[in-house]
Amino acid sequence: MSSRLFRFAVIADSHVNPSDEDQISPYESHRLTNTRLAHTVDVLNALSPDFTVHVGDMIHPVPEAVSYPDAVARFKAAVGRLNAPLHLVPGNHDVGDKHADYVPAGEICQPYVELYQRHFGEHFYAFDHGDCHFVVINTSLINSGLEAEARQARWLEDDLRANAGRRTLLFVHYPPFIASADEHGHYDNIDEPGRSWLLGLVAQHQLAAVFTGHVHNFFFNAHAGTPIFSLPSTAFVRGDYSELFAVGQPPEHENGRNDVSKLGVLVVDVYEDRLVPQFIRTHDRPEGAAPSVQRDWPQLPPAADAPGPGLGLDLRYHWGELHQIPYSSMLDEFRRKQARNDYPILALWEMGIRHLRVPLDDLIDPASRVRMAALAALGSRFTVFLFGWPTDEQIALLREHRHLLRALELIVKWPLAPDLGDRLDALRTRVGVPLHVSRFWSASGQSRDGKQIKLLVDHGFAGAADPAARELLEATRGRGVNALVFRVAADTPFDEGIADAAEFASRHSVRAQVHVRLASDSPAQARHDAQANGVRALGAAFASRGFPQADVFLDTLSDVDRGYFPRAGLVDRRFNPKREGQALRNLHGALSELPALDSPRWVRDPQFLVGTARVGPSVLMLVLPLGGGALMQLPDWLDTQGLRVKRWLDLASGEERAWPDADPDSAKVLEGACLIELVTSRVKERVAV
């Protein structure tokens, strides 16, 4: 990956109050908007962007409010502490609502434009940084009929034409759309005909990205190949979109508005040939407390050509489902609006997971296929699976979109056809992607006398000892088979299952696709022990980096609290990161800064699971406590003569902490997962007992 050229940040919807005591909103959390902006400024200064763009609603009072100037003064005082330039985009609270009969506040007019200019400066303009061109427009003007609308339109068309061929990014307040470019007009998008005009310019000039605010939630879209990022607020969450989550809201969330895990900033690292966005959750900083902020891992979101997929995930829940947001007796009372829950995508980006497994249905569905293409442009790749054999139409579709795919996974039923090898080889040629072959398995034919009746189906070979794996390779003579698919049951140690599958596949000159289950083998048995599943997930992630010949998948992203196989995941049902998901993010972040691992070795005792692996001149230790806090001494796992601790990373927080005098012989009480890097010239691992 080329060197980073520069970094900028984007924030949205700070909604500053005219005073810290004013209650100009019926929500108690609104009193905190000023202190949350101050916290955001501290976060931005720590992230060190070259500049920041605020995409609107700097203040909460609308232009007709007498408290408007006081709120502006508060806003300017807060952002005056920024260490880098700040560029502003007018929001509807700053310059007036868009022109529509259904809006709840005063519409934009010339006096409001002049008020904005007097307090904030120009409301549409452009600037350059590095090789990029940055454009700011006033979306409240669009469809307004004001003279300023025509002037802005002429200016924008001329500016884009004058900068044709440059990498150009657009910053607006209102998103062009939330779910689809042809959706009806509502409070959260740009109405027609202005929407089509703006999207036409985006497509014509192939803009590098569009950044929007207004919705106080994360939405990700694309238009004509241009990604559109709608950003969460730094202050509060729009409660109407809490309908996206099939779970109740605790009282402290104020019906979704005060879900502080969804507050944050976007940092964008600019490279010569790509933009790499990273969302940093700011959470909140209670009075007198230290900030709870995600660590910045600049290399965590890999580019499309980054080496190796690392850990992958099954996207079991439909990640592109459209939700009907109820009319709310507030902002949209007279029509429903549609939105997707894009927080799963955000969680995957945050954790550095780019290898995703989905059914062929997702590629067939046009809407899902568009989403796959948008994610692939940012580095994701898909393993598409199906049971049985694809039709000619499906083969043509797979070939057309092979640039989105890492592999096609076929789940095959026994007995095997005599000509299976020839058919697989021909199929691989036609689709143009590697073929991964899995075994269909069901409980059919098993004796059920005196046993529980389980009506189950599954897939994958049960390790190297599964005779079906050898049978497949012998029947096909290896023709058309790039990888075998293995399953690692919940009662099988992940390290043994991954190593067994990878070594078997390597001996037979194929890859291994390994599915590490977090779910129980019984559909009625819950696995709600988040720490135990976190240990399994972190260990699988570490092991996946040491077996480049294996693609390792976990079966779970979010908590499963209903249906079959209930289990703890990496994020909760609001798709906020849990401690385990945060630890996985920090593990991937740390590993992204290091060379490839050697295959790790594992040692267990009643208190810890420890994996060790060589990384260049260093040795890494992934230490996973199996219960509460326990005393850790490195000599119990390594011959530490001549070693020193280079760094000790608390994976839950991402903080680097001091080992006592960097002396590995010192004891330390560990309460959570950590990654320890030791500088060494010689390491002797403890023999497992």
C-alpha cells in the first residue's frame, strides 16, 4: 500500500446550544451537546487531520430564533481550540429548511442566507488540498427558487467542469437519498427535480466521494460508482431510525436518542489511488471522566489490493434489508420512508473484516448486488455459496461480477457424480473464480431410537479425519477444486480445527476454507458467554494470520437472542461494538502494522489461553484470560532470557500500557485479552502439559 498523502476528518450535526443550561429541547441529553462538541474537538486534535469539514447543523437554534447569535458564539468558542482548519457546510438549522410544504421550521430565504454569511461565511465554495478538490454546497437552496439557487447551480457546474479529471469530493448537508435514488421526497433527502440534477453531476464527473449529515445515523450508499457517506452526529441520535433495530431501548437511551455508542467522527486517509475511511466512535465523556474513544488504526481498513483476507464472517442476517420507518408525528408524519440498517457494514469496517460469505441470492438480487459492488470498491470481497449446481444464467451472472468475488463455494451432496472433476473444472473456467467445495451434511439416516431428534442440516468436512474429504479429492483427482471447506464444531478447539484443516489442505495442494462455529451444536442450547465466544473469535483471528493458506470464517456478527442456536456475537442487537468486538478491532489494528505471522502455537491452562508466533525479529503473545483477573508471568510460557517487552496492548481499550520495567520476569494481573510483543533473538516455547 502506498504512503498516505494526507488525512482529513468529517463531523456532523453538533447542534450547539446558546448556553450550557438552556433546555431548548425536551430531551435531557440535549443539554450535553456543547460538552460533546468540546469532547469531539479533543478527539480531532488527537487524530491530527490536516483539516476538518463540518457538514452542517453547527447550532441547534434555527435562523428565526433569537438565540441564534448566542449559539454561534458558543460554537465558535468550542471549535476555536482545533489545531487544524475547519470548513463549514450550511445545515438546515444554520440557514433554514429546504423548500417543501411538510418541513417543520422556517424555509431558507435570502435574509437567512445573509444571516448565515454574516456569522459563518460563504455558503458554497471550493478549496484544494494536495491533489484533491473539495466542494461545499448549500443543499437547502436546491429547489428553493431563490436567485441564489441558480447562482449556486451555475457555479457548481462551472467548477466541476473546470476541475474535470481531478479527484473531487463533495460535502453537503441533506443526503441526496437514504435508500434509493428514486425514493419519494421526505425530511431526510433532496426532493426532485434537484436530486436528479445533483446526482447527474456526481455521475458525469465521477466524484470520488460525497459526505452528508442531517440524519444523525450512519448510512452508506453509492451512485454511479461514487460512495456516499451519511454521518452520525457528534451530539445525539435521531430516534426515528431506532426502528432499524429489533430490540428495546434502555431508559438511559431516551428512546434511542442518547445511544452514545453511535456518536463519532469520520477520518479519511487519502492515498495516491484511494480513499480509506475510518469511523471513530467518540461515545461520551462524562464530567470529570477520561474520554472513551476508539483507537486510531490508520492501516486497519485495508484497500482492495491488501494482502490476504484474514478473518471472515458469515453475513447471516440480510444486510441490505429495507425497513419501513413509521410516520412519527414529528419530522415525517404523512408518509413512510425507507432505510437500511447499515451499522453491520460499519461494524465490519471498524473490525477490519473484509472477507464476507453470502448466498448466491445476494448476487442475484439487483439491490444487494449494487451494495456488494459498493463494498468491493472499498476493499471487501465475497465468497458466494450455493447448494447444488448453478444454472447457465447464474454462471453468466457470476462471471460478469467475478471482480466482486474471492471464490464460489459449492455445497455438494453425496454420492459424487463420476464426472464431478471434469464438471468442476469446466465450471471454474466459465465463472472465472476459484471453486471451494463443501460437503452437504444432514441428520437424515441417523438412528434416533432413544435419542433426541434433531432435524439439522450443515455443511463442511469434519476435519482431516473425515473420509469424505479424501473421497472428494480422489473422485475429482483435484480437478476444479481450489479449496475444501471444513467446519470446526463448537466443542472443538479453534486452533486444532484450523491447523488440522490447513495442514490437510496443504498436503493435498489445495486451500482450506475453515468455519469456526460460535454456535452450539444443539439449536436449543444457548452460548451466551460473551467472553468465551470472544476468546474463540480472537483466537481464530490470530490463527488466521498465521495460516495464509486458509480462509477462516466466524458464523456470528451480532448477538442471536431468538430462533435457533442463540449465542453471543461481536456486536449487540443495536449493532454497537461489544467488548469482544472492540478487542477484535484492536487485535486486527495491531496486526495490520506488523509483517505476516508464523503459524502460532497454543498453550492452555485453567486461567489462560496463550498463542505465540514469530513476527520478524519479534515474538507476539496473544493472552486470553479464561475467567476473571489472573496473575500472568511470561516465563510460564516462554524462556524469557534475553527478552524484553516492547509493548503490551490492552485489546479491550486499545491502550498501550507499561509492563513493569519491560521485564518479562515480572508478574502482572491481567483482567482481559492483551497482545504482548517481545523483542528477542531466541525463544523457547513452553511444552504444553
